[in-house]
Amino acid sequence: MRYFNTSGPNIPEQHYTLFREDLILTGLTLVERDRYFTIWAPRQTGKSTYFRQLNERLTQTEYKVAQFNFENYKGTSQESLLAELVAAFQKMGYNLGAAHSFSDFSVAVQQQEVGKVVLIFDEVEGLNPDLFGQFLHTIRNLYHSRQDHCLKSVILVGVSNIVGVAEDNASPFNIADNLNVPYFTDVETAELLHQHELETGQHFEPRVIQKISEITANQPGLVNGFAYQLVARNKDKALINYQDYLAVEEWYLTEAIDKNFANILKQARAFRPFIESLLFTDIEIPFRIDREAIKVLHTNGLIRKGEGGNVQFWVPYYKKRLHDVFYPYTNGEKDRISATIYAADFFLPDGQLNLDLLIDSYKAYAKRRGFGVFREKDEQGKFTSIKEAGLIYSFETFLAAFVQQTGGKSYREASTGLGKSDLLLNIQGREFIVEAKKYYGFAQFEKGKNQLAYYASRLGLSKAVYLVFTPNHLRYPPPVVEGNEVLNSVEIRTYLVDYDEEKDFE
């Protein structure tokens, strides 16, 4: 019986596999046109699976294909690399003789006038940096004479260094010949899960399929990972439901050791203020690949070019984990707050939550405590996090303490949007969504309110809380007030939290 693959390329006989025919045809067309091209994409996008499928299709025709994986080649020598290249040609029926230099290898290849050869180099950034330039120069020379010898196409597959190759104007690997391997679409994710349903009779509740697509952004590796965990934990269930999904999401967010996220976290820490501006503000940052933070975070799969040409988080799962990583767990505030809360005081006689009283209590706490305690410092005592992070973490800590006292639950909505802190609260069987943000202007204020109504409506919720931090040195237009209004059939309750930009961050 096949299963969801969570490491390495897919083997169709063993794993549920999508054959992306349009992508395969695109690759075949590039090869048939004797193009040397790159396949660049972040990890877990299915690159290895794709080029293996392309390899199989090519070998069914007149092409001979050799694959190399440079993942652990940083310490390799020129002699070792050339020996492997020569051996690969030998297996395909070409005798290149002894190549002691890249020049020898180039000359030997150019003497092979018969046949069609394709070389695929995976994890190309793993090659010894001292050899990479020589290797690329050799491939460039062979490209210019490819009509006269057997090496018709070379494919470089990688994550980061490929960007540098593509930017080299003298290189045959120009940006026009980069084959993009996109994440799955919603339809493709559903199709992959449907393979399991057909083969086993076990089904996924439609909402589960939707949530997998949302939190993973249809990243192939994560889609398979979530599906694998759901199936492994629910072997005897005919229908995998939403509660089963939430259990897996909780595991991914709090327990899973994910090497890909570990790499993303390393990069994110190097650009923490930039990441926090995406997490906690409505500031729109134009996507410009030459900006170092954008280039690094994009090539590692954390951000992408979104609506309006601005930076956007790519995978909500990564966004959620980064939010939790930067959270100041060590300040002890949640315990202090919990000790002062008697949950019964915050409910009306009919069992409804008294939101006005809850928010008034938070305002009093914020006024008394300020926000500096929610900003982390380095060893020299300098703040490493931005002010907006302190605002959001303050409110979320207060909410978390309250929810804990009620025996309720809170979890973050899967959204790639920026400046959003959408929390779903489940208190005594009632669900509602909360968004907290800083005031940046009336346009952003109104836009955020309408987005909140949209998300609540999509989730089937009739009420939502919109909490906006308002610096007291600004003047606000008349519509910026507390109160209730109905948008998109959702009752939005707006609260304003007044604070002092200087005093409250001391």
C-alpha cells in the first residue's frame, strides 16, 4: 500500500504522487531546444521528484541522462569531481579518457559528436565554492558549441546559489531559462489526498483538506507531512475530521522538529526587526530581490511577492512558528495575570462573555504595566524586538491567561496577511475571532476592519473583536471610535487602547 512521502523524492510505486504534466512538457521543450537552464525553488517544493519524472520521460526518447547530487561536495577536489563526470559519460557509452582539468573535460566532450546527453546537477550550491566558478565556466563554453557535440542540455537544480548564477549576464543560465517549480494548487493538494481515499477508503473531511492547503500554502513537503501524520494517528477511522486536524497542527507548532523550519529560523533571527515588521505592522514593504533580507528570506521559502508587489509571508505554518519563537515566554507576565483573574466575573447571567469588562480589565493592566516587559533585550540590554511586537504580545498574553482560567482554547488563524494577529478563541463552546493591531492611519483602520469581517464570515462566525492600539500623541478622525457595527453579516466590536509612545515602553 502506498503512503505519503515525507523525505526525499517520490517513488510512484511506493508514494502517493502527482504527475504535473504541464511542468514536464515545459522541461521537455527546453531540453528539445538545447537549452541549459536552472530549476530553482525553496526546499520541499518537489524539485527532486520533478526532475526524476523529467529524467524518466527523457530516457524514453533519444536522450541519455546522468544525474549528480552535489549536496555533500563542499570538500570535494577537482580530481574527484572530474572522475565522477567522466565515469557518468562512460556509463552512457562515451569514452572521455583521463580528464585532469576542466579544460581536458571540455575538450573531450566537444569531441563527442554523436548522440544527445542531458546532465542534471541537484543541490548545486553544495559544490565546493572554489570549483563552482571553474565548473560554471566550463559549462558556459560547452553551451556555446552545443550544436557540435553531444551535451545538448544541462540542468542546475538548487535553492540559493542558483540566484547568483541566474544574475550573471555572461552565463547561459539566464533568468529567462529558469524553470519554476511552484507549490501545489488547492486542486492538486486535494487530488493527492484523494489518491489515499481511493486506495484505502479512508476519507478526509472537506474542511481538513481546506485547512491543509491554507496552513501549508500547498508546499508539497508540508502537504505530505500533514497528511502522513493525520493518517498515522487515525488508522482506524473512516473519516478524518477537523478535530483530528487541529491535533496535528498543534503537534507541528509545538513539538515537530523540522529541519527546514530550523533553517528558516536561523535566517529569520538574522533579520528579526524585518520579520517583526511583517508580523506586527501594516507597513507595506515593496518586494525588491536586491535587498539582502528579502533575497535571503525568499530563497529560503519564508516570504514571496504578494499583492501589489509587496512582501508577503509565504507559508502560514512558518509564520505561526516564528510568532511563537519570538514570544517572550520568560517574563512571567502570564502567571502574574492569571493570579488576578476570577473567570466567573467576566460572564453575564445568560452565560455570554462580557467583552467590555474583559477589555476594560486589559486596558487597566496595560496602563499599569506598560509594554517594555514584552520586548526582548540582548546581552547589552538593547531591545532586539520592535515596539509593535510588545503591543501585540501584551494583549495576547492577557488573553492567554484569561482563556486558561476559563478552560478554553485559543489558536491562530492560518493567514499569510501582514500586520494581522488573528486569534480564534473557543470559550465555553462559543467561538469568535480577535484581531489586534496598531493604528497607522484611517485607511488601514478601515481596511483591517473589513478584512476581519471577511475572515469571520469565511469561518462561519457571527462576531469578531477588533482591538486597535492608539498612540495618544495622534489626532484621530471622528469615525475612529469604539462601538459595534455589522459588516458582511458579522458584528464587529471595536476597542481602542490608548497608550503613551514613550512612557509605556520604558
